[in-house]
Amino acid sequence: MTSNRPYLLRAIYDWISDNNLTPYMLVDATRSGVRVPTHVIKNGQVVLNMAMRAVANLDLGNEWISFQARFSGVSHSIQIPIPAVLALYAQENGQGMMFPADEDGGDTPSDNPPSPPAPDPTTDGDKPKRGGSHLRVVK
């Protein structure tokens, strides 16, 4: 069977958005294929604001998540393989879902990442300061 992770990510994203909360994604930036600006990586991880007002051309695919976002006023093409996602949660209350960091079975992307979408100068993906979440990474 294929991994259920991309399906759960889409469902949790919709649930958070439908409740007018801000979806934040915790990513293992050390995983192969992760493309984010290096200056936003802290301790091998990055937290990304995934709200529709913060990203452009969001694609929550079965193997990759891709979108355009602005960091310090500069537009970047972000690409994240699904296995690199460690958590998706609401910034306001911490509710969401964590995913195992070591799950590789059936999750490894088989192709190269998708082509980056065209930049959208009307969006501002600057990440707001992270609120206190009750989620934590357990190794």
C-alpha cells in the first residue's frame, strides 16, 4: 500500500484552515530533497507558515509539497519531500498531527521534485514568530 502520510497532511491542512487557524509545518531540513532557504533552518529543522495568505501556488502532492514563499522580502521556491514533514499543526493552539521521523517505507519520492511555480509578487510568506506549541519532537 502507498503511504497514508500525504492524505493525512491534506486532511489536517484542510481541517486547520477550515477552522480559521494558521497551519504551520515542521520539516526535517536534513532530509534529502528539502529545498528551503538555509538561513531559516535551526537545529536541522524549519517551521513554515503554510497559510494561503503566506504562500503561493501550494501543491500538496503525494510525493512532494511545493510552493512559493517570501523570506525577508525575497521570493523562494520551496520543495519538501513528504517524508521530511515531521508535524502539521495550528499555530494558535498547537493542535494537529506529528509524524514519525524515521518512516521511509513507501514514502521515498521516486522522481525529481516538481518544477518550481512562477513567483507571485503579491504574496508575503514571511514567517510570523512562532507561538508556544505543546508539540515537541521525540526521538
